[in-house]
Amino acid sequence: MAFFGKNKKSNILTDADLPVHIGIIMDGNGRWAKKRGLPRSAGHSAGAKTFRTITRYCSDIGIKYLTVYAFSTENWKRPENEVNSLMDLFKSYLEEALADFKDDSIVVKFIGDKSRFSDDLRKLMIENEESSKNRDGMVLNIAMNYGSRDEIVRAVKNISIDVKSGKVSVDDINEKLVSSYLYTSGQPDPDLIIRPSGEHRISNFLLWQSAYTEFVIMNKLWPDFNTSDLNEAINIFSGRNRRYGGI
């Protein structure tokens, strides 16, 4: 197993067999707040800080793609005040990100159905994508109002429309074509998905893309997750024997 060391001067991981694409299910914000007698919104704010730290760290150590699960299609079922707090937090973060990430090389993309968000929020998403699209660094996919079943259904519908119009033949339909109709079109599938909080569920995240992804479950709530935890997850990943169905 190839464990990572640290360069004392740069504090960047070295001697690493890094995954190209990491997915993270950012889970445990509400439980983190409850343990401290705080409102759930405080947990989401703390989780947002962790997100910024981990995003920059992934970029610094050479991860090419990072996909984070920020808000699922099922999260609308939460209490209205919590959803409203999350929308306010997303708006504040996106406003900050326009200035905060302007000197970074990170390319920002939003995956999921944007139509249910407010006009202001959609505008900020577009501004973040437009302002970062010509950068040459890590691609950051932020999954908002994202659900993998919904993504696959949309892909099937769009393929059907293109078959009906004659743009695509039924004989053209294969795994590569289906992948090209997903939100992550043109990106490699995730090598590693990390789930903090100890839950052993995929929660409708990248179902198609994670067919051969390595999963690491960590018993730490997302606001407490740090760069050392990410290093540990990558170490675990580097020790796995990925056979892709072979011997």
C-alpha cells in the first residue's frame, strides 16, 4: 500500500497515486449542529467552510475533478425554514465565490436541475460558470437539486427526442452515448467517492458514473472533516486493487 507522505515545506501530498476524480457526499451538517445545541443552519454554515477548505486542498494536490453533493432533489422535503436557510447560504457563498475564487484556477460547474432555484440564484450560478470557464485547473462540479435517477431519466428522454428527430439511431445507443447525455458529459467517472458521517448509503449520487468507483465511509461529520481525513481516504483508495470485473 502506497501511503502518502508530506513535503514539510509545501504541506502538499507527495509520493501519491492520486485519483483523477473524487466525489464527496457532504453529510452530517445537521447532526453536527444538534450535538452542539445549535440550529441546523449553523451546521450548514460550518459545512460550507469545510467545503471551501477541501476544494482548495484538492486543487492544490492535483485532483483533476471534484464533485460535491450540495443539495439533492430529495432535500426539498426538509422543513421550509431549513430549505430557506440553505438557499440564503448558497446565495451568500456564490456571491463570495465570484471574488473568493477569482485568482484560483478552479473551473466551476453546477450539475442538476437549476429550474427550481430563484432567478437570483440561477444568475449567480451562470456568473460563476462563465467567470471560470477559461481556467485550466481542477473542475469543481457542485451538485445542486441533483438526483442521479432524475439525471438518468432526463438522459433517456433527451435520447428519445433525438431518436425521434433522426439525430440519433437506435443502433447508436450504447454506454458511451448514454454517458454523453449526463450532466458529467466529457468527464471521467469518479475513481473515489467519500462519505463522511458513517452512513452506508449512496443517496442517489452518481449512480451511473459510480459503477466501478471505490467507496470510503468515514465516521466523521462533514463540518469536522479536514485535509488529514482526505489524505486518509486517498491512502485507502491507493491500496485497493481495482479489477473492473477482471481477475
